Amino acid sequence: MNFADLGLSPEVLKAVGDSGYDTPTPIQEKAIPYVLMGRDVLGTAQTGTGKTAGFTLPMIDILASGQAKARMPRSLILEPTRELAAQVAENFENYGKYSKLSMALLIGGVSFSDQEAKLDKGADVLIATPGRLLDHVERGKVLLNGVKTLVIDEADRMMDMGFIPDVERIVALMPPLRQTLFFSATMSKEMRKLADKFLINPKEVSVSPPTAMAATVTQGLLMVEKAEKRPALRRLLQKEEMKTAFIFCNRKKDVDILHGSLVKHGFSAGALHGDLNQAQRTETLDKFKKGEIKLLVCSDVAARGIDVSSVSHVFNFDVPSHAEDYIHRIGRTGRAGMEGHAFTIATKSDAKYLEAIYKLVGMKIPAITVDGMEEIAEEASEIAAREKRTSSRGTKTGRSRSVSSKKEAPKESSSRKSAEPSRAAEVTVKDKPPSAERTRRPRHANDEGDTQVVGLGDNVPAFFKIPFRKSAEK
Ligand code: AMP
């Protein structure tokens, strides 16, 4: 089958051809004809399967007839993170280049005013994260009763992030007679129940998770003592022939510490997590995509949906506490049949998480060793001794251990700053949210607690790289 058999318009086919794709992926083959028919679709598909084009291509054709009115978008795509929303917007721009459609991307961390201007002009498609969309709704800047096509993408992720009440509020503002496309990487009972609320007689389409990636990804497990993790990682990084690599930590504070440490040791590294402002996130990810930064230390949002091709390696500096995250993380490498390598650094205390991963992937991660374990142990004991000294100094001066460990951070982050100058100073706050906004939802969004891993940026078109207002994100 090729794209021309799916019933898409010549304009869309031309744009697809320009992208260099000639064969639809299984989810595209299964979903596109039904979307074009106007059916509701319940899709089980992960990112990486081509599902974005699976809904954007037919939507472009559906929207080709009709005209947008001010503040009344004709279609809406809900995404759990800004990065995914920005990625979908890019897809829309690419595939919609021969079809004169207007689009507004409503994500947090950037100015309201530009988004409002787009809404005022009238948008054929809105691509939004739930929180920012509700902000606009509350400000009276957008009406959803003209939405005829709704996409709820990454629904399981929305649930993990606590967005479902927001999604329900949004859907309640739409006409019941609409077409709804609901995608989720997993289809649990809970997901089905949720889908039942939003869909009418949907066509179910499903593609199996890309387990094939296991065939092209070489995996390895390095068991070390806790204090040996950083020196062990450095050894691995030196040993491997790498193009670019993701390095995953479970906590944002560890992302910062590890990033600072790598920079201090002369590695070309950037850091991404939800505490960084949008401009920094965008800039860092751009640099990583261009290969100007070789290593991207990040938290788990990176593992979902961020589309960076030719990543040769993934390192799990921490074993993920949710087994599925292991699959998402290592799926960042070995894409499109290319070779990939995924190494996990673990300590004895990770045993139960490793067991959960083995159960999920149906295999054990092969154990590996690195040369120079003795030196690593020596380095680790030096680090431990240094930390102990710092800690006891802190105690003597009445400081707690956590304070003393924080003392180390500024030193490391200052070296980071010199490598990647922060753009925070350039950023101004243009819009103040209504005061209710600051108290309303507990902003689960973007949404890192110190215990929960989150946060990575992706490339947002340059004109969206405007001010960041922290209060809007929380
Ligand atoms: P997605 O699952 O939508 O995030 O897409 C994953 C990657 O597959 C993106 O880089 C897309 O550009 C790419 N892609 C989408 N459709 C196709 C296709 N038919 N053939 C090859 N690659 C595709």
C-alpha cells in the first residue's frame, strides 16, 4: 500500500512526498481511511509509530473545506506536554504547506499575547496543552463550541500527569456532535472507560508497541556501588563510540548535578527538565539536535515523543522506577532500523525495579563490565570522603547534610552556565495571569516534584520562544 491509496488529497500527498515518505506506517494505513470517513477512532499506538501523521494528514483534508472564525477554532489537538504540542505543530506546518490552513499553538511558558492574536484571527486548528487552553478559555479568548474534530493524544500520559479533569472540562465545552480521535500508548481498562466517555462507536485501531527496537538496540547493565555511578558513567561515555546520547536521571535535581559534573569533566553536555524555562529548553534541544551538544542529561518526559533521530546511545543513570519508562527511554535510540545502544547503571537497591523491567520486556538485561573498575572504586571512595568532609563541616557549622550537598551544586551549575549561557535574563514577563490562575489548579503540569521525574524541552518554532512566566507553568 502507498499513501495515494488512502484517499488523501493531492496537496497532502505532495507534502508527504516532500517529506520523503512513500509508504504509510501501519497506524497510518489503519487510521487514515476511517478519519477521512468522519468516524471516531480509538487508537492504541505509541510515539514513534507515525501516529502524528496518522491524524494530521486526514485532518488537513477535513479542514480544507470551511473557514475559521475569530476565537472559534474548528479543530483541537490536545497534547500532554509543550514539547509534543510543538512537535505536532511542526507536523501540521510540514504536511499542511500546500493547504492554506491557520494554526495556533497554545502552550505554557510563552507569551499569551501572540497566542491571543492568532486566536483573534481565527484558527483552523488549535494545538494545545490542557492547562494553557483553559487559561485562554477563562480569559474569554477562545470558544470551543465550533470544534468539529478533537484529538486527544497520549491519553495515558495525560492521565499520569493528572490532566484528565482538565480534559473533561475542555470536552464539556465542545459540541457533542463532533469527530473524536483518541490515542493512547496503552489501552488499560481505565483508558477504555475514559474513551467511552468521549467517543461514539469508534473504529478501533491498534499497532503493537515497537518491540522491534530491541532487535536493533544493544542493551547492557552495569552493576556498581552508589558512589561509583558517576565515575562508571564517565568510563562508559569514554569507551563508547557515540554520536549523541540521552542520559536519564530519575530526579530533576540529579539531572542538574550530573550535568554539572559532566561539564566539569569536559563532556559536551546539556540538561533538560521542567524547571528550566522554555527558551532554555528549546535552545538546549536545538543544540542537541544539531549535534552541538553530544549528551543530553534529562528526565523522563524526554522519553515520550521527543523525536530526535540518530541518537546512538541511551544511558540510564538511574534505573527507572516505572518499568514502562525503560521501554520509552531506550526507544529513543535504534530508531528507523538504525543501530542503538542502551546502558543501564544500577545498584543493589534497584533490584525490584530491574525485576519489574525484566518482567515487562520478557528478558534480562545482559550484564556488562567496564575496564578500570578498581580506579572507579577509588574515585568513588574519594568522592565519598569529600562528601563526608563537606557534610561534617556543614554539621559543625550547624548546617544540615542537605544544605552542604546543595553547596556543591552552585559550583557545578556555574560551570554549566559558562558552557551554556542562560537566556533567563533576556526574558521579560509580558502577561500576568488572572489571579485565580495562580490558585486554581494544583499545576500537575510540567510537573516535577522532586520525587517524580519530569521535564524536557523540544524545539518550538522560533516565534514561540518568547517570555517565560514561571507562575503560568506551575
Ligand atoms: P510519530 O510516531 O508521529 O512521533 O512519528 C515518528 C517518526 O516517524 C517521525 O520522525 C515521523 O516524521 C516519521 N514518520 C511518520 N510517518 C512516516 C512514514 N510513513 N514513513 C517513515 N517515517 C514516518
